[in-house]
Amino acid sequence: MSNTRRVYRPLAQVRAVGGVYVDQVVADFRALPPESEQKPRYAEAKQLADNCEDLDWQQLFALELWVLQLMPLYQLEERAAVLGQIFTNPASLRPAVGVEDYQERLCCWALNMQSERQWVFRKNLLREQEAWRLRKRLGETLLWVGVLALSLAWFGWLIELPAIPILAMVTWLGISGGYASIARRSQAASATRPGEASSGTAFGNLCALDVGQGSVVQAMLLAGLFAVVAYGLLASGLLGQLLQEGVTNTLFPQFSPLNELGLPLPKAGNDVAKLSVWSFLAGFAERLVPDVLDKLSGKSKNKEEKQNSG
């Protein structure tokens, strides 16, 4: 039976994200006054600080909380002021100066706030891991589709059927557009700095994407299908029914029929470039092709209703 518990990653693997965080905790420990050496936990904290390059996140978080407990009152008040600025709406109010056991109460409050900050940082770190795993899966899918499209294009060139390379190009560009769209959404949920607030909605969407990786791959393949449909709409001139006259020649590629297969091909190099852009856009904008089909079917339905009423 496999263990599904998430382990804390070594610092060496997340130095780009937590490097400043590590340096800050160690610097706080080095700044402790000599009298802190007599307090409990100092020996354990010193051992962790001396081996900061080999710690995991759990040990680093423990060291940070121990440093708070070892701080004298003036340092504790400075840290409490910083924590109060980070959390605009803290779960508990900071104890007032002069209350009974003020230092102990302030230390407990700071420990609670620091634990909350650690949780935010840990969530952001997990979010970055989820995003990396999702991008890796999408990148692998895009690579395999690219190899397949290149193979089909080479095969079509060998047998002298130019329609096959064009279809392979259109499909690959559509899938690339779908990849770019999904990758942009995952990038919107990138990790923030320690203690900064993060969007729970973005984190939830990213986790949902990671859990449903199979559906994400299907969405990329569906984007390739949309690109092929867009190719048919462009070649047939049906999109011209939705635009004013004169616009089609400017924005859309022009096609010439291929007598051998009856499949239209772009007339010139600039038409191939236009077809490439539209193929990518059909995969990137997931509602583009469905909306066009809905409009075309709506026009056909309205025409039938007028004929029936007449």
C-alpha cells in the first residue's frame, strides 16, 4: 500500500522560492542576545540554524517558532508589529501593553500569527508544485502530438499529398493554442511571497486542473478538433456570412481547390500564415468555434422559421 502523505521537500529543491525565507529565519536566530542562550530550546534551535542547508520545511518552520520563543521583549514587540502589518484582519487581537503576563501573551499571539504565515507560505509552495506537475503533463502531451504531426507531414510530403501536411499543421497549432490557454490559467495561480495573501479561488482551480489531468489532455485534443473545424469553415467561406463584405479578404486566408482530393489549400504563403493564426486562435479561444457554429445554426433556424411562416 503506497503512502499518500505529502512530505516536506528539502530546501535544496526549493531554494528559488524559499531562499530569502531561510536567510531571514537564520538571521533572526543570529540576532538573539546572549541571555537567550539560557532559555529552553536554544540548543535545538542552534543545531538547526547551523545546519540550515540540510533542513526540510518542517524543521525550518519549527526553528522560526523557536526563535520567537527565545526573543526578548523588545525583539518580540518588533516582530509583532511586522506580523500586525502582514495580517490586516488577524484571527485574534494583539494583547494590550500592561496586561498581566504581557510578554507571555504577546509571545502566544506572535506564535499564532507566525503559524498562520507559515500555512500561507506552505499553501503557495504546494500550489507551485501543482502548477509544475500540470505544465509537465501538458508539455509531454504537446511534444507527442508535435512528433505525430511532423510524422504525418513528412508522410504526406513523401506521397505528394499536400493536404496531409496542412491538416497536420492545423491540428498541431490548434492543440498548441489549447496548451497556451491552459498554461496561462495555471500561471495565474503562481506562488506568492511568504506571508502574502493568495487567491483561494485560483488555488482551487489549479488543484481541480491537476486532479483532472485526463480531462485537461482531452481539452487539448478537442482544441485540435476545433482547429480542423475552423479550417473547414474558413475554406468553405461560411464565416463570411457573419461578417460584412470586404472583411473576409483581409482577415481570412484564400483557398484554391485541390483537384486530386477536392480539399482546398491556401493560395499563397501569406494565406498559409493567416490559416496558422486562425488555427492557433481556434484552440486558444475555446468558445470561438462553438460560438460560430451556434450563430450559423441560428441563422439557418431563423431562415427555416421564416419559410414555414410564409
